[in-house]
Amino acid sequence: MSWNRKDLITIEELSKDEIEKIFAVATAFKKTFGRSVKKIPALRGKTIVNLFLEPSTRTRMGFEVAAKRLSADVISLDMNSSSTTKGETLRDTAQNVQALKADMIIIRHSAPGSPLYLSKILDIPVVNAGDGAHEHPTQALLDCFTLLEKLGNLKGKKITILGDIIFSRVARSNIWAMTKLGAEVTLVGPSTLVPHWFTNFGVKVSHDLQASLEDADAVMLLRIQHERQTSSHFPSIGEYTNMFGLNKTRASWLKPNAIIMHPGPINRGVEIDSDLADSEQSVILDQVTNGIAVRMAVLYLCSGGSPEAVIKHSN
Amino acid sequence: MSDILWIQNGRIIDPLSNRDESGDLYAIDGRIVDSLSHKQQEEAHIIDAKQAVVCPGLVDIHVHFREPGQTHKETIESGSWSAAAGGFTSVVCMPNTTPPADNPGTIQLIQNAIKKAAIRVYPSGCITIGMKGEKLASTGSMKKAGVVCITDDGMCIQSNELMRRAVEYANMFDMPVMDHCQDESLTKGSVMNEGVVSTRLGLNGWPASAEDIIVSRNVILSTHTGAHIHLQHISSATSVDIIRRAKQRQIRITAEATPHHLHLTDESLATYDTNFKMNPPLRTEADRQAIIEGIKDGTLDCVATDHAPHTNYEKDQEFDYAPFGIVGLETSLPITLEVLHREAAMSLSDTISLLTDKAAAVLNLEGGNIKTGARADITIFDPDETRTVDPDKLLSKSKNSPWIGCEMKGRVKLTIVGGKIVYDGEKIVC
């Protein structure tokens, strides 16, 4: 049960086995959460650089917390303080980070493919924290980890992803992760935000909200990504909420034990009714907490850590 | 050195005169002649073609030589070396220089630089001032300065009214207008073909309809005005179909295809390699097949490279930020042979025709044939010799080729311009 990757760039390239390996390690790490001293010395002496060239709250904090729990030293650079604003190329910024003897780079970038580009340049591990509309692997991992906690198994489970799919890296990574784990995924939203191309990836595309909610075991809501839209993809936020927002009536179509997920940031009253976000069915904050465990596992494994050592130790 | 040239033991292919035979080719003082007298034979410079193909010097009506203003990417001189190494003896350089070639003064500057070129370089001029699509540039004055066509290549005139006036006006001078067909309202932020691959990669999609709409617009304007419009680098199956129907109605439309659209598809972008980022973007296999069909049935008139040099550091960026375009002059012949001759089973002569007489015919350029009396612009190549594309050996200043490291069949042995050898198979010799 070894791990052979130095980088985590996409979910698409992972096998089901590798995903489950990450989850086994994450489960072991999660057991430490209840301790009063939460730090473990797994990455002591290692320096991890968080290179965030696009705004982020949850993901950046999630990675920072995860790295610190593993006793790594973390340096976070955001788009305003990095040299990219002075015209430095990504290659030069990254090579400087490596020359400063960092042991790993976590990158968030608006340009798809940037983490892959970096991984070809650098010898140190590169972890993708979201690249444009391409992938957000650790988000999908923490989503599926949460789903497994709540549903037990994803085989044959029906999951509906609702919202702005075309601009969503979360949707893409989850499509790969969920289908690899055996779930049946349906994408729902306005036709302009859920193009038919997605049917090539082993998922269904629907514009019928009721049908897609009625038999779902879980529904994942995605925010409208204003910052990525190059033109008007739908008439208005009001129309979107009217046609596709998850309100109480529509939530009543869900099975009673179906869960509601959202990767955040949520826009209350837009894609999700405010009360529903805080309801019993909502697992939104569990997702955030699980993000720590999953990211600890990813940082640990990509640094060359042995899965067995952690799993055995936790038992 | 004698001005008499005697090429022996060649496979002489001249598509325009339907000539394809083993034999010799002769030239005196830069022109093709029927035969040589005994005395002339004694004085002739003899070249043994060793059974290689001897054909008209290749013609490319779409290259970017970046001079003036972007000479870190290419100069007219370095571009001409690249062309000579690729077997080209005549090229038309695009006017999107810095400043744009939109007036006779800038054209004269380019004409001065052309004196250093190893091959024949013809300038083109902009359709609109600064290629801004707002006001017509001085077409007539630029014609006097020597431009062979006008185009805002890279930019597409969005105003139908302005395009209508441009072609109507240029038609008075028999000046072909070449258009880069792109409806910009459909391609904001787009970096690759819209489809399954762009959806998977999360890259902003560029629908083929952006090209199809302008191709239709141009067919309609040509119908209305009677002016000749040449459609540059066609990439979409629907566009091929629109052009085919227009030609059936005798509309004065011509069109070109690039070697990369003939050879590659958007599947090549899987690793975000910026050497596959071009405008128009690589499209699907169905589009590629339609372009091959369009070439075979004459819907598309010729092959042109859209040779677009960019430095390594410009291409070495995030995919979204890298400039569009690839170099193509030194790979055009082998790729065209690969796709059209070997894959699509066109005859060698018909394939060469797309790179010679048919390319010249689009813009009424002299050249593209080796009939008696024609200029002695000659290319000798071995269609079967293989070579690996090595960036260090490309003569272009820029190395942004998608075929780096690929083995290619078809190697230029000699390039002759006006009876003088300019490239000897290894290096420039003029």
C-alpha cells in the first residue's frame, strides 16, 4: 500500500485505489482532532509554501491548518504580495520558492493547467489548490470523504450537483471522484451553465430540478461564479434563484435523509435558502472540518510519507 | 560562376503544366529554359538531384515576419532563412507589425528590409488604420508601394459596413482582401476550441461558429460587391461547407488551410502545451477531416502556414497568458505530404500544387510553376528522407513548434531563387 505521486494535480488521473488510500490516511489523521495537543510531528522541519494567486479563504486556511497540524512551517503568499504584480513570471516565482529550499508548493491560480506546468518545472511536490475552471482535487476529496462518512458507500448512490457547472473546478473534480467511487452523478442547472459536453464524462445532464432532487442521496450546490463569466449566461440572479435556487419547497422534494452540501462560499438566499444552509440536512461545516484531515493526508503522502505508518499508528 | 543551371536526374514535377517525369531542368539567367546548347552545357552549373523531386519553389501567402517592431521574435531576414530551409521561395508577410503596416511609409521600411531576404518576400498592408477596424487604410497608396493584398490578419473587422466598403474599394484596384474570420463577441477570453476537451481542461472555449458567422458574412459581401475575398486559415467543418456552396455559385471566394489544422486536433492540448495554442484554435477530428475533404475537392485553394514566431519566454507561461501562434515554414512541406499525400492519398503533384501554383494563383503572384520562361525558383526535396524536428536546427529565430521532437518524412535538399542556390540542405548559402 504505497503512494507513488509527488504531486496532486488532478482527480482525473487518480485511481479509485489512490483515492481510498488518501481516505484511509485522512481517517487516521482525523482521529487526532479530539486531542488537546493536535500537532503531530510528521512534517517537522519541512517548509510548505502556499502560493495563492487567486482569492481564497477556506482552501488557504484549510491547507495552512493541515500543514501546521503536521508540524510543517508554512509560508503563504497571496496575489498582492507576490512578485507577479511586478511582472515576474510564474516560472521565476516558483523557481525562487524552490531556491529558498521550500519542500512543497501548494498553488491556487486562475489559469487552468498552472499546477501541471509548475510540476514539470519543479522537483519539489506541487499540490493543486484550484486552477481556474479545471480542477480542485482536495475539495473533491473532502466532499467525497464527507459523503462516505454520511452515506457509508458511494456505489450506486445518486448525487446531484446543482448550479454553475461550466465555470466550476469543484464540479469537475467531483465528477471524476464520485464516478470513480461508483456514484451516479447528475448535473443540473441552466443550459448555459451546464453544457451538454459534460455527458462525455460519464454523468447525466438535466435541467429538470424536481426529478433530479427527488431521487438524490445528496445534493451539492455550487455558487454562481461571477468572476469567471465572460458574458451573460442567464438573465439575472433573481431569475436564477427563482428557477434553480434550493428553497424549502424544493428541499421538500429531497428524501428525508438526503444531505445538502456546498463547497463555499455560500450566497445565502441565492443558490441556497438561508435556513437550509444551517439545517440538519446540511453538512457544509463538516466538509470544512474534513478538509483538514484530507489535506493533511495529501500533504503527508506527497511528501513521501508512508500510509501504513499513519494507519497502523492510529489503530 | 555561370548563370546557367542544369539540374540532372530529378523527378520533375510541375503541377501547373501537368508535368511529372524523370528528367532534367534548365535555367539561364534566372529563367527556366527548354534545353541547353552544347556550349551552355559545358558552362552550366550542374546539380545532381539524385532522383529527388524537383518542383517549383514553394509559395506561402501567410507568414508573420514581425519586422518592424517585434524583431526579437523574427526578422524578415531570419524569416526568409526559415522559409528557404522549408523549400519556400516566395512568401507574403502579414502587416500586424509594430507599428502596423497600414501606410506606404511603413511598407517602404519593410521593402528596405526585404532586400536582405534570402527569398522573395511580398508585403501585405492593413485593411484599416492600426488594424483597429474603424477607418480604412490607404489601399491605393499601399498598392503603389508594392503590397500584394490587404488584411487585418489577427484582427477581424467586426463592422459589416466597414468590411463591405473595404472590399468594394479594394476591388477597384484588383486588390485581394484576406480576412481572418472571427466574430469577437463569441470569443471573449477564449483560448481553445469549445468542445469536450475544453470542458475537461477547464479552458475557455472558442466556438467554431465564431468563424462560420464571418465566413458567411464574407460570402454574402462578396456576392453583393463582386469583390474577391480570401478566407485565411479555415478551421471548421461548417465553414468548409459554406465555402463549398459559395464556390458552386461562382462567388469570388478563396480560402486556405494550415498544415496544423490538417494534422492536429484539440486532443493535443491535453497537457496545456502552449505550442498547440493558435488562432484559430485546433478543432476536432471531424473538422480536420472536413478540411482534408475541402482541400481534395478544391473548396480550399491552398495550404498556408500562418508562420507565427514567438520567443520561448513568451510561450513559456500559463496557457491562458501565452500568445497564439506557431512557427510553420520548416515543417509545412513534410506535414502537408504526410496528411494529403500519404494519409489522404492525393498524388504528389496535386499535393505540391497546393504549395505552389495554387497558392500563387490566390494572389496572382508570379511563380509557383517551372514552365519555360518562368522564374527559376526551384525546390528540390526527397519525399522519403526523414528528419527529427530539432529546435536548435530551426532557422527561424523562434522555436514555438508543436512538432518539436517529431520525426518527419520529406526533406528539402536545395532551394533555388532566380537560378541561385539560397539553401543547400543544411544552411543558407547566399
